[in-house]
Amino acid sequence: MKIEEVKSTTKTQRIASHSHVKGLGLDEAGNAKSTACGLVGQEAAREACGIIVEMIRSKKMAGRAVLLAGPPGTGKTALALAVAQELGNKVPFCPMVGSEVYSTEIKKTEVLMENFRRAIGLRIKETKEVYEGEVTELTPCETENPMGGYGKTISHVIIGLKTAKGTKQLKLDPSIYESLQKERVEVGDVIYIEANSGAVKVNGITMENWCTKTHTHT
């Protein structure tokens, strides 16, 4: 018997000088608090960064850049990291150090282009074909077993769905019938069927059928 040690897949994060920064520390009105989210002071700069965050969220910062200038140790890096924390994980943030650009092996333009690619976020949308409604009919159609014998196999399933716009009858694959059985779908249930993957989910039950089942059990 072979036993292997499973390595953790969680992303490790080093503790750095700005690891304590969790945000800009602004209230609902956009005013900076004296001490909040790991930042102290620089209230005017934090409020200005809050305006930048709102512009990014409203998609008004495309093609523009922000330059934070000041003497060393005034909190420029902390403010940049605070802006990244305010935007969340969905907005990519790629920190750079000046020493990374200068290298004898890689050109400066290649280093900059690599960091630009890391900072670009892509949002992919997928169009799904979905059928949703109240089940009015659930009829499995059987055929003779192609492998021989006396047993029968299910060739397809006829299901009727009722919505506010009307009713529709669907012919489903036998694999979807197995999903219907796992979800224990009955007539009167409101279900959701994804056409591409065949995923089935029970969203609930109509009020009329719920009242009928309640009276039957009582």
C-alpha cells in the first residue's frame, strides 16, 4: 500500500511591511477615519484615493493612470495597496519594484509588458440554454434492450414544463432521467434543466401542490 502526503493548495502570503493594510479606512460618506484598516494619518490622500476607487468601480479610469508622488516613507506604497484591498480580489493588482526592471537577462520592455499582462483582468461570460418551469408530465419511454435479454431500457423521457407564458413538452436524454431520479422530481415540482450539461435542480414546489401534499399527509 502506497501512502502519499497531500500538499496544501492554499496560497501562502508572506508577512511584509504592509501586510496589515486592509483598506483605505473611509466611512460611508467617503471621509477618512483617523485610525482604520491599518492606516494612520494621511487623511486627505486617503480621501483622494477613495475617489479613485469610485472612478474605477464606475469604469471611468480606463486608459488612465495615477501617480503618487512624495518623499520616502510618506505612505505611497501603503496607499496603493489600500486601493487594491478596496477594489477586492476580482480586480488584479500587480506590485512592482524598480530593481525588477533592470536586469542583464531580460529587457526592460519585456518586464513591463509581463507586469501589464498580469494586471489585465478578463471577464468571460457564458450563454446557457436553460429550461425552467413546473413539471406537468414525466413519462419515461422504454425500448427493447439492444444487448438482448428480457429487460427493457429507457430510450428517452418526455417531460412537460408549465410557465406563466405557456407549456412546453421536452424530449430528454436517458442520462437526464437519472438526474431526475436523484433529485426525486415529481409532478408539481418547479425544476431547472441546463441543456448543455444536463444538470437538474429542484427550485421548489407550487403553492397548490404544497397544499395538496399537506392535506394528504394530515
